[in-house]
Amino acid sequence: MSELPDLLVQAVVRHALAEDLGRAGDITSSACISPDTRLEAVFAIRKQGVIAGLACARLAIVELDPGARFEIVHADGARAPAGAILARVEANARALLAAERTALNLLCRLSGIATLTAQFVAATAGTGARIVDTRKTTPGLRALEKYAVRCGGGANHRFGLDDAILIKDNHVAACGGVGEAVRRARAAVGHMVKIEVEIDRLDQLDEALAEAPDIVMLDNFSLADLAEAVRRTGGRALIEASGGVSLETVRAIAETGVDLISVGALTHSAPILDIGLDVDA
Amino acid sequence: MSELPDLLVQAVVRHALAEDLGRAGDITSSACISPDTRLEAVFAIRKQGVIAGLACARLAIVELDPGARFEIVHADGARAPAGAILARVEANARALLAAERTALNLLCRLSGIATLTAQFVAATAGTGARIVDTRKTTPGLRALEKYAVRCGGGANHRFGLDDAILIKDNHVAACGGVGEAVRRARAAVGHMVKIEVEIDRLDQLDEALAEAPDIVMLDNFSLADLAEAVRRTGGRALIEASGGVSLETVRAIAETGVDLISVGALTHSAPILDIGLDVDA
Amino acid sequence: MSELPDLLVQAVVRHALAEDLGRAGDITSSACISPDTRLEAVFAIRKQGVIAGLACARLAIVELDPGARFEIVHADGARAPAGAILARVEANARALLAAERTALNLLCRLSGIATLTAQFVAATAGTGARIVDTRKTTPGLRALEKYAVRCGGGANHRFGLDDAILIKDNHVAACGGVGEAVRRARAAVGHMVKIEVEIDRLDQLDEALAEAPDIVMLDNFSLADLAEAVRRTGGRALIEASGGVSLETVRAIAETGVDLISVGALTHSAPILDIGLDVDA
Amino acid sequence: MSELPDLLVQAVVRHALAEDLGRAGDITSSACISPDTRLEAVFAIRKQGVIAGLACARLAIVELDPGARFEIVHADGARAPAGAILARVEANARALLAAERTALNLLCRLSGIATLTAQFVAATAGTGARIVDTRKTTPGLRALEKYAVRCGGGANHRFGLDDAILIKDNHVAACGGVGEAVRRARAAVGHMVKIEVEIDRLDQLDEALAEAPDIVMLDNFSLADLAEAVRRTGGRALIEASGGVSLETVRAIAETGVDLISVGALTHSAPILDIGLDVDA
Amino acid sequence: MSELPDLLVQAVVRHALAEDLGRAGDITSSACISPDTRLEAVFAIRKQGVIAGLACARLAIVELDPGARFEIVHADGARAPAGAILARVEANARALLAAERTALNLLCRLSGIATLTAQFVAATAGTGARIVDTRKTTPGLRALEKYAVRCGGGANHRFGLDDAILIKDNHVAACGGVGEAVRRARAAVGHMVKIEVEIDRLDQLDEALAEAPDIVMLDNFSLADLAEAVRRTGGRALIEASGGVSLETVRAIAETGVDLISVGALTHSAPILDIGLDVDA
Amino acid sequence: MSELPDLLVQAVVRHALAEDLGRAGDITSSACISPDTRLEAVFAIRKQGVIAGLACARLAIVELDPGARFEIVHADGARAPAGAILARVEANARALLAAERTALNLLCRLSGIATLTAQFVAATAGTGARIVDTRKTTPGLRALEKYAVRCGGGANHRFGLDDAILIKDNHVAACGGVGEAVRRARAAVGHMVKIEVEIDRLDQLDEALAEAPDIVMLDNFSLADLAEAVRRTGGRALIEASGGVSLETVRAIAETGVDLISVGALTHSAPILDIGLDVDA
């Protein structure tokens, strides 16, 4: 069993296939191709990037042709050069062509996320900062997109509203202060739940640290304030920088000494990686 | 009932909420905010763009608080200036904060598509060419993303493998020629189904036109060949240009006289439009 | 992969099996038959007809016994004589008996539709008219029933509200006229969508044709008016006759020169074709 | 709460609406009718029959317009004369037209079953025999179709494989005899489960009755054998006649004194009852 | 095919696995164990009991590793001694560890029910009374829990609100009396449905028996009244004792001569049977 | 919005209602009670306990009668005395009786868990140890059962395999040691994930602590070893005791100074709390 169980990926793949097949299936292939024709093809990358999502491509094809063969050349997490063959497939022709768009939609999108993540990771190489994602993911694809971030060398922030505490400005306002918010959160949740608190201003830091949160998120801080916060914290909590992070700004942010830099763009604005399915003539 | 029935949007919204709420729901808001607190807030746009998806945002909130009020200021399809308020909402505080990310994930993504589409439409203004989307959509969100393309002034290509014929190179190869492929397709489908055939070279055009397809797609043609194909076709079929279309190249393509330009990037690589939920202090 | 992907048929078959198995499964077979007994049986037709739905029968059995063998003798679309064996099956006895009713309910119903369709097709042989179905299908079985119509030699009308335009009297009334309705429809939809408009009176024909719809439906026209409409149209659009079509009237309608005759009864009132499962003694 | 809980009917109605709306919804109504238009309409019957399924029609409309009004004139179970108005509805125009086909597909089909059932019931009036249905129902609609049988004055046989024992020829063969089959069944199931055994020949009757089944089904017996079986049974079990029952033969069968006559055609071959939705001009 | 079809069990098992895997799957095993490691293990019972649910355990593992081997030693329904090995399994290590808790949660719970049932059955050995369950089952697990009761030697009461009539005090009150309630029930349901009526006092018995119900339930009767009711009934109906049944009281109840004793605790309060998965070192 | 969103509870409640209603609904109430009758009733507790799950009871009724009124007297988390009224309800009679068993099955089960939890909490009062649950929950009900544990004063361990790391003996064996296992886990997961490691012997403690896990679980340690482990740890990690915990042993365990005591029986073996629905005469 691979890292992401097929049971979880299948649900996404089947839903995607059903969306594309509609009520009548692939009417073009049914009209043009005889039912027993078989094809060989390769998934080939048009320009270099980091791969994520080959299991999705494989499952899309296997769902329509359980007898299909799928052989991986460059696995998830690999950086493949332009033109590289990622995988070879042999399958029923109608099944392969019907699954093609679903396979590519997932593979190109996830590889796009992995590739962009890898760029952020490279831009911060040698600093101690980790690049992490956010919950700004595509509805229905969160687990896959966070997997793609890992393929690109990034790390995951929380997966949902339920698996970790993240106290934001509205929570602080409702509680009357950062400290009270952390105290309420700690009292409410179990020992397996981490607690992070977001602050907007440097002068909230001491109050936050007094409650010993696991992580403090500094939202839209200047570089100087980030550095000062790192200094004051002195390792008592992890420090996460958030807001206004781009490939241009990320290295300077990392060099302030923060532990984590969260980047919404990894999942909400990554262009796809251009991968195609080339059928053998 | 609006253009996209709530029944269809609800399925996406509920799935997205369930993905974010996980097993235990919004543990931070449950810990920090009392159950009966109510909030007023606005959806505000950070930089100008074209709006799409307010129904998703509304439904996300209403699913968690059926008593929420949601008042639209700039409706779907409108171009809103930076800083504009798109909608005002009043709702239970826990419900609003739990729904916030789902609402924004859908609204920002769809508005990003609408905004990018509008840029392509603007770039071809005054030509006869329409900007159309593709099936390179996010799995699970196709109907919503194609709706966003319409909000941006674009038009929709087929919605799936089942609602129109699109004969591509592999189908042509299996049939032994463009003409035979169109004939097989016409024999196989009903009178309510349009037939489009893709060609890779100008010398396939006459064979294609001889079978009177509704549309001929010219894949990766030079500008000169596009223009020549338009001239030769003389209105006997719609002509669609496809491949290598960008904001830089689209106007020149449109000026060749093609009827349709399909742009995968509308849905596979549009960055989000930055919209936030600002809670009233 | 056959014309109708297993992925689509499986959903119907599983739902049907679950409905019949209920909470406790086939309690009679569990009580009377030992778990490892195997049976051989044949699907046999009681009186002649056109077959449709063998994949449903096969999947029903295979869902309950993945090791079952199912060998087709008369495939979908074939006309089988009374008494003919359609398929041979070898399977676990409990599984076969539990699947029997589900298999037959689908096979008999779809073959009934194919058989009735073939009668309409035969009745119009030699004319240029095609027999087409409607959306008057059984909820949940539309794709299967439209497939059965194709097995019987008919063609399919649109599959749903979303894949083609069909302007009816209420739409015309809302738009203030046939022409305006077609114009609004054309402006609203993409280039892959066909447009059909229904008229109730001959004097609406010219206004309709002026907007160049793909198809004009003549609802409940007399034979004389049908012929006159065909003459006036002169090939500028396809002409579909609708309303009051029976096996007695269909040939006369076809001989007016219409292109298409839609028959709701194909799917809403076809008696089943009597097929049984005969277990080898 | 009515006899059939909305919770059960909703699942069917939503599935049917989703099937018809497809990915893009009712594109014709969206193009032709403004979003806030409202319509008044009536469900009217074209020729007399027995009504079943108004709740389906109501729910189809209410699902798309929760604010719709639906007023019943002739309720389920009533015999309505040709031309009668069954219900009046006021709703959003787009919602009403989008729901129309789903509402009618269910209402016409169920009323067709109720009407055919009522004909069988009328044909046996004055005898002691009840008309009962079978499991030869449309996959996905069993509960609704059995409800329609009740609306027509018939009674229900078992609802699935799990709620009663019905020992058929293959079970008898596996057990080595009718008596052993009944004994095994009785030992296997609880006290809330009725036991019926099918026999093919009169000479099996005594062996069957010796085990005191609740019901004995006589499959394809002659009228003489039916009468003889009734006489021999003398009330020790209910007697059900099955096989070859038509409107022509049913009265003679009933007059043999059998308690129950099961008729597959009630659900597998009933033509629809013609009902239309007439929009007020 | 075993008694409980895999199709029914799979739905429960997949839902349980999805609940445990959450969004990211088994992150501990993914981190610590290489993807191709295989393990051998045994399901071993810690103290003696009656087994039920091995199919659940097998399916949980096979869902995550279709190539897993699962060999049963003590089958469902067997009484296994403390320390006994129930089944041996060989599977992918990540899959086995990810499935372990789901497999055990179902197996231990169902075996707990079987074991408790067997204790009640043993306590009434030699009397004519059968131990039966109730509808006080775990939501979502009713069919499995009633199967476990059968494994323990008990019998099943009705499976839901729809498969048999059980008239209780509120129904009697609404009808104005026990007799009228039975009459209404008999008129409403088909011949395959058994009718049981609950009475609270001995003086209701004659009125109940006059309507010939299949079963009379005596709710919270004293031992003396139970015996008197059995005597008065004289075999005209089955007698079920209900209320206040425990392992201490059940034999005395059985000795009154009642036919059935229903015990809610079988399914609502059975402690689990302690079974573990021991991995071979 | 309450702590557990209705959206999550509804899925469980609807599934439970569908399981009980089956194909035909509550046939007894449909037969005996007229459709418009209304009832008033109270949920009353038979012996004292801690309440959990009133939202489930309310939703079960409201799903079948959206107009029902439900007024809570003793809310979730309250300790109610024997005989106390927990809630008053007024609803359609058929809906109320059809929902009764589903409402009670959930309410009694969850209140049973809350009550047993409260007993463990009381038994450790005054020590620093918290009572926590496990993943030994009922498949499909985990979120509800963990909520019930919170109602009883306990705290939650992890919710699934995906939201926290718990390294057990098999993981340690695969990694070759406790320390390596923790290192691999830390490298694999994000900063929002807590890490717990289980040890079987005191001599593993130092190796574990050297890697600074958040929690160390001591599996089946003697009281002396527990105390020694607490002493050696000196607050560097939380200490959780696990295995062989009962109401008899829990206080002694708590007094060793451990931080957490996990108790599987809270969810796998809690008897229900006896609550009934009493209809007003």
C-alpha cells in the first residue's frame, strides 16, 4: 500500500470519471474505435517539473480497464526533465481514451503544485525554514493537493478545521485577548492536538508566549518584526510567517529565522505542469 | 431559481464543508466562541476582477446556519473594483467562521477563472472570435468552472465525453482517415449531437469539410494556416483554433477570422482572485 | 470496454441488488442451499424479440460472485427467436439465485424497449424517417433505456435538460415569440449545443426557420400539415414529428417526409420481453 | 407524515432530478425565462384512471423551489375522470419547467400501475381473491411501485429477498423435496417471517401442507387443479395462484377459490397513465 | 456466497475504514514502514467466547490489500477457547496495520453480541423458549448485529419498521383498543407480513386473541401472569415475553412456557469480546 | 451552531432512519394512526446518568416532521436524576413513532458512554490524570462517541489514523528501535501533528525521551513501573497509561502521577443509559 491509500484516491477518481462520462460515456470513441482494440501510450512531460499524482492516472485507466498495465518510470516526487517519459501504459483503446482527460487533469494539476512547491523550497535552501501549505485547497481535492505539496518537498499545515487549533483574529476578538483564547482552546481539546495562535502585531507576542502555544503565526509582519519576534521567542514556540509570500520575497522571510512559511499560492494558484498522453503510432 | 440550480451547487458545497469539518468540526471556534454569538461580515475584493460563485459562498454559510442572511452587492458576472464589497452576511459566529474557508475557496477560484476569461475576451474584442473553455477542468468542479467562464464572457465547449462528438487524432488513426471518422460518428449518434473534428494539417481540411462536420478544430496551426483554413472553409463549418493560446498570442489568432478559440488555461491555470471575509469589529 | 462503460452500469446494478437484498440478503437461499453449491443455467427467451441489457445481467451475477462465468450467445441488438438461449452462466448457487430477479428485471425491461423500438423502425422501413426516443424514461434508468432504443434500431433524442436546447410552448410564451426564443437560446449556449424549437401551428414555421434552428419539432400536426411543413422547410432544418404516434399511425407520418419521429411510448409504455433463467436440472 | 415517508421518496426524486439536470441544468429555461418569473399550472389527466404518486410530483417541484405551492384536488388512490385536474401548483417558472418531466415521469408511471391494478381488482370483484404484486418491479422504484399497487386496490407480496421466505423450484431441488425445504427455512428464520412455498404439481401439495407453511403458491396450475388444491387445503394455508394471469383469465382463476393471485404485469408491463402539466396562459 | 452477502458487509467496512483513515491515511505506518513490507499475523482471542464477524475482519484487510490471504480457523458461530487462534492473515504491512482497528472494532463487537446471546441461550436450555433480539441495535450495524445474534444461537425479531407489524401501546391508544388495532393492521398489509400485538395487562389478552394475531407480546408481565397467559392462549398464538430480562431472570421466564423472550441487552449493552491481532515477530 | 455541526450529525441520523424505515416505512403506524394526529411526549431517564446526544434525538424527529417542536430540559453534559425529563417534544404522531427507536438508540448509547466516562472521571478526582478515549469506537459513530466522552468529562485521544502519530510495537519493530521510529515520524509529518510513542518496558523510556516525543504511552506497566517512569520523565513528555484499566484499578493508576489514562471500555463496552419516550395519554 502506498502512502495515500487507493481507497481514498479511488473516490476522487471515480467521481471525476463519472463527471466526464456523463450519461452516455465516450460517444466519440464508441463510434470510431472497435471495442477490442488495444493501445500503447506514454505519459510524457513537456517541460521539466516535479511529479505528483501517478496513482491517480493509473487508477483512472484501471477503473475503465481492470486489465490495463501501467509502468512507472519517474515516480511521484521525482524531478523529471522536459520530454521525459513518466509512465508507460497498455490498455483497451476505448478505456484509455475515455480515461485520458481525467488522468491528465489530476496528474497535471498535482504535478503543478509539486513543481511550484519545489521552487519555494529551492528558494529557501540552506535556511532553517520549511515551506508549508494552507487550507486554501481545491474543494474535494485537499488530501491529494497536500500530498502533492509533500512530493514537492514542502510540509503540511493542518488538514481541516478539526485536527489542530488555529486561533485567528476573530477568535481572539471573541475571547478578549490572545492569552484567554489559548487558554480556552487548551481546556477544550485533547492532548493529541497542537495549538497555534495568530498575531497581527509584535506587542501580542509576549501574551501569546505566556500561554505556551506550540506555534505562533505572524500575519503580515515586516521582515524586521519577524526577526525581532524570532529573537524574543527564543525557541519557546515555533514561529510561522504568513501573508504576502511570493517567490520574490520568500528567501528574505526565511532568513529572518522563522521556522515555517505558509504559502496559499501552492494550492490556490499553481499553474498546471504540462503533461500529455502520447499514443504509439 | 438561478442559472445553476442550487441542487447541483449544494452537492459540491456539502462535500467541501464535510472535507473541512472532518470528524470533529471547527474545534477552534467551538472552544473560543459561545454558541449563540452572531457576526456581521462582508466579502470584499482585494483587487479588481470579475465575480463568479456567490451562490457557493451563500450556500456554504446557509448550510451551517439556515437562518443566515446573505445580501449580494456585486452579482456574478459583474466587474468589481479593488476594495469593493461583494456581499454582506449576518450569521451565527461559529457557522460563519466554519464556512469561511469553503466559501472563499470556491468564490476565489471561480472568480479567478471569470477574471482570466474576461482578459482573453477583452484581448479579442472587436474580432468575431469567441473564447471557449475545454475539459481541462478541476475534477468535481466542471459545471461550476464552466459557469465561471460564462460569467467572464466566454462560452462553453462540450461538458463531457457524452454530450458532443470531438474526433481527435487517435480516433482518426483508428478509422483510417478524417472522413471515415466523421461518417462513423454521424451514423452512431442522434440528431441532437454536434460533431467536431480536429485536424493537424491543412491538407486534411477538404476531406473533413466533405463530410460537413459542424465544427473543425485546427490544432496548433500557424497564423498563416489558420487564415488559409478560414478562407477555404468559407463558412461551411465553424472553425476553432486550439493549442498554444496565451494572452500574448490570442488577438493575432482571433484576427485570422476563426470563429472560436479554446483556452485550457482558463480552467487549469487561472490564479485565484483575492477575496476576503472581513468581520465587523 | 463496451459501448456503455461498466462504471455507469454498475451503479444501477448495485443499487438494484441492494434494493432486493434489503438488510438480510436472500434468506430463502441461505436456508435451503449450501454455501459452496454451484449452478449452471441459461437465460432463455420465451417469445422472439430484440435483446438489450445482457451486461446488466452479467454484472448483477458477477457482483455477487466475482468468479462467475457468463457467456453470451445472442448479443445486445440481436433479434432472437422464441426459445433461444441468450447466454449461459455458471456461478455460485446462492449468488445466482440472489441475482436472478435483478438480472431479469433489467434484461426484460430493456429488451422490451428494444423490441418495441424495432417494431416502430420496421413500420417505417424504406422511408427516410428515424425513430427517436424522448425524456419520458424511467427515473434512474435513462442511459440504459436510451441504449436499449439504440439496440432496437432507434436513435436518441437529447439525454437531459442540459445537453441540447428544446424550446417548447412555455418558453415561446415567455419570450413573446418563436423567433425571439431561438435568438435568446443561441446567445446563451455554446457552439457544441444543438437548438430545436417546437411549434404548434404551421403559421409559426417561417418565423422559426428565419432563425435557422437545427431542428423544428411539429407537435400534433395533421398529416397534411406535416407534409406542407416538410415542403416549406426544404431541408433548411431537420423536421421532427411528435405527438399521437402509434404503430398504427407511424408509417403515414413517416411518409410525409419528416426526418424524425419521436415516440414516448418506447420508454414509458413498453411491455417487457419475457426472458427467464432456466437452471440445469 | 403520509404513508410513504418523504425521506424515502426524496432519494428517488433527487436522483431523478440530478439525472435530468445533468451538469448544466435546464439550459433552455435559463436562456428563455427570467429568473424571477412565476407560473401557475395544473396537473390534468387526459383519460380516466387511478392516481398514485402526487407526492413525487410535489417533491420534484419543491426540491427546485422550496417556496412552491402545491394543492391536491384528487389524492392518491382516487379514480379521476378524463380531463380532471389532479393538483394545482404555483412556482418559480424555471423551477417548474425543470421539474416538469421528473414529476410527470413518476406520476404517470405510478398512476399507470395503479390503474392497471384497479382493472385486475375490478375483474375479480365479489370473489375472495386479492390481487398482489411481485418483485418484477423497476430497479430503484420498488417501494414506490408497490405503493402504487396499494393505491389501485391491490396488496403487496414481499418487498425483497430478505423480508419473507419464498421457496421456489431451485430451492426444492437443492433440498431434495418440498417438505425438507420448508423445514430448513423454518429452522433458519425468526418468528416474524412468513413462509411460502411454490409447487408445480398437485402431487406436491400434501407434502407441502404437512409442514404448515403460511402460503402455498401454485405455479401455472390449470383451473381444475387450482380448484382441487383449494379444496384439499381446506384453509390450512393461504393459496396463491401465479403464472399466466391476464385480464382475460383472472376472473376464472379467482373463482377457483384461491386467496391470492399474483400478477407480474402490474409493475413490469403497465402502460403509463397520460397526465400533463398545463401552464395557465 | 456466505449467508450475509459481501455486498452488504462491504458498505459497512468501507465506511468504517474511511472514518479511520480520514484525509491522510495511516500516517504512522507510512512514516515507519516501507511500502513493500509484508506481515503474517493471527487473530487471537483473549478469553473464550462465540465468534461472529470474521468476514468483516477479512474484508477490512482485503479492501486495503486485495492480495492479502486470510485463513479462518474458528468460523463464525464457533465457541473458541481462551487463547485460540481464530484466523491467520498474510498481507502488506501498511495495509494490515491500517485495517487492524477497523477489523477488530467489528469483530470484537459482533463476537461480544454472539457471546452474550449464547449465555442467554444456555440459561434457557431445555425450555421451549427462544432468545430473540430487538431493534435496539447500533445505528448502521443492524444487519450485522442481528447476524451476530444468530451466531450466538438466538433468533431475530423484525429487522425494521417495514417488515412486520408490531402494535404497541401508542398504536392501541390511537385505535381505541387492541382488537381494533389488529384489525386495522390486517387490513393494511399484505399476506407476507406477520402481525404481533403488545399488551400490558392480562385482561387485554382475550381481545387480542380474538383477532388471531401471529404473536402476542406480554410487556413487563409477572411470572404468574406470563404462565397464565400461556395457559389461556393454548397455542393460538406465539407468546413473547419482553421487559426486565436479565441473565438472572431469564430461566424463570422461560419456564413459564413462553415461546419467545426478547432481550434488548443483546445488542445495546453487550461488552466486546477481547480479540487481538498478534503480529509474528 | 452547537459544538458538533448538524451537518455531521444529520448524516448519521438519516442513515439510521433509512435503516429502520426500510423500503416501506413504519407500516404499523401507517395502519393504526391517522396521518394528521399529533402527539406530545417526553424523553425521560429511568435511572440517573450523564446525558449526551439530544441533538441526535431532535434531528431524528425533525427529519420526519420538520414542524416538530423539541425543547431541552437537561442538556448534554448534565447529570440528570432518575425519572428526570430530558426534553419535551410535540410532533406528528406517525413521524414521532417512526423516529422513536432511532432517537433512543443514539441517545441511550451516547448517554451510556457519557455516564461511564463520568464514573472514571469521578474515580480519579483530585489526581492530575485525565481520562481519555481510544479508537475502539463503533464504526460510523466515532465523532459522536468521542463527543459523548467529552460530555462525561473525559478528553479525546486522536480521532483517526491521520491526525496524530501513535507509534506502536509493530512500528518500533519495523524501524529497529523506539528512537529511530520517532525520528522517522518527525521527518514525515508537519508541525501541526503530535507524536506519541508506545513502550512496553521501562528500559525503552530513555531512548524514547531522547527524541522528545510529545507523549509516551506506557502499555500494561505495573503501578511501580508507572511511578518510576513518571519520575524519570520529569515533565519532559506527557505520560499516558494504557491497558487493563477498570473502575477498580483506575485510581491507583492515576495516583502514580501519569498525565493520561486511556480507557477502551468507554466506547467499546459501555452499557446504554435507559431512557424512554413517554407519550402523554
